Amino acid sequence: MTQPGERQPLLDRRSFLKVASLSTLIAAFGAGTAALLDPTFRPTPTPTATHTATATPKDTATPTHTATPTHTPTPTNTPTPTNTATPTHTATPTPTDTPTPSPTPTRGPLRAISLIHGPGRTLVVDHVLERFGVLSTKVRVDLGEAVPDLRDYDAVIFAGGEYRPNEFDLPIFRRERQRIMEALEANVPILGICLGHQLLAYWLGGEVKRGRWEIGWLPITVHEPGLSDPILKDFSDEFYGFLWHGDQVTRLPEEAELLASSELCRVQAYRLRERPVWGVQFNPQYTPQIAESLVRASPWLSKQGWDREEIIATGHREYDDVAGRIFGNFFDVVLRG
């Protein structure tokens, strides 16, 4: 019900969103060759020694009778055999066991599944996943596409859409809720964004209600627990995030810890304690360029008194790669397991 003085949207947000698809890359590998040289050996023949005989002259006998001398053989020097050194035994080295190096574990790209709840969310999520080389599977829950077992993926992006709190118990969400609960029990990393942030809190016992509209690049305050949190650790105590919502989490589940707030929305970010699961109300996937295209496509903003040019200018002035930092930190957690 519209409260007195509250600005009521004239157009549905569904008309402001567009669809895009994920691009993939293909890599190729090369191989090398090797050559083998086979040398030859020809032995040089050893020359054979030739022995030449020399004739010995004979003595001529004298007419005087003389005693025939007795022939004394000339001794022949017999070479003294020399002791041949016994070859020293060379010890054969004992082979030692060389440990076989263990193969370095390798893995392929991360596999994430994006649960989409409305048109246009595919584009603004996929451009970030592509930036980090993450393979993405998209499921359009709003179109009735079946949600597979989320435990088969490295991470879940629980994305936004156009549903209000009084629709959170519709049959279209029953199978998705079951799959999310299975993933929670298995400690699958989950990043809930906008509607996904709200659904996760609601399904775990929190509360989501209609609030005041937050639209544009607005300051978000990071609380003490958030400054040491894995996905907000690189942020100062205040940063600008893009917001476009009228509903908000008004009570967190018992196991959730508040990480960040804005002026009109107390629960801008939370984490489920001891689990790699986060919810953020702001849209970390939006860049100034994506936000500008959305704002310029909405004549409703001007009619309701929003300054579109100021929203656009604030984004270009204050943006500090929120997409890269939030998603980069999230996937670091995923890789560490």
C-alpha cells in the first residue's frame, strides 16, 4: 500500500534491463621436434713386423792340424717376466632410490552457476565472471528453468530479479530453495545479490519488508566486522555502491553477521558466520557505464524527481572497481577452498 508522500514507481523495473550472453575463449597448444646423431668409428690397421735373416760366414780350415774347437753356445738373454699389476676392483655404485616428484596439482577454470530471476541480469553478472575467467552456467528461474544440484559447482551467484517479499513463497521458488539449502549444508560458496540477498535471509528465518527507494551511487558504511571480512577487507570504512531497490532485509537470521549499512538500509551486507556465504543489497557487478545505460533508459527517474545526470556523474567520479574487488575477493575464497 502506498504511504502518504511516498513516490510510487510508474514503470516496472523489468523494462530497464537487457540481456547479453557469455563469451568464451579457446586456447591452442604447439609441440616441438628432436634430432638424433649416429657417429661411426673405423679402426686403423696395425703394421706387421718383417724378420730378415743374415748369413754367417764359414771358417776356412788351415793345413796345420789343430784341435777342433768345441762350440760354445751363445747365451740368449731371456727376458725376466715382470709382475703384472692386478687390476684394482672398481666398486659399482649402489643405486639410490630417487624420490619420484609428485605432480603439481592443477585445475581448470572455476565453474560458477548464476541463478537469474529476471531479464537483463545475465549481462551485468557475466561480464564480471568473464573478467576472472570463470565458466558460467545460467539458469533463468523466473522462466521456470530447472535448478540443478548446486553442489556440482565451485560457486553460486544468487542474483537479482523483480519479485517482492509477498511473492517469496511462490511455487517457482520451491525447488530453488531446496537446492540452496543443500548447497549451504555442503559449504558451497554463495554470493547473494539484491533479490538473492533478500531471499537467502528470508529462507533462513530473517525478515524482508518494503522500505524507501534507494537509487544511484550512494555511500555505504563498512562496520568493524566488515573491515576484516574476506570480501570487504580491501575497502575503507566507506565506499560508493550502485543501488536500485525498494525492499530490504529488516531482520537478519540468527547466524548472520552485519557487515555494512547505508543511510536508508541498515542491511547492505552480511555474512553467515563460519560459512563462505554472503549477501549484499547493493549491486557490485554494476560499473559506471552499465549504470549510466540503465539510468538514461529510465524516464521514470526524472518524473519522480531523481537527477539522472547527477547519478551518472557520481558513478564516474566515485567508482573504485567495486566489481573487481568484491568478485575478486569472493573467488579468492573459492580457490582457497
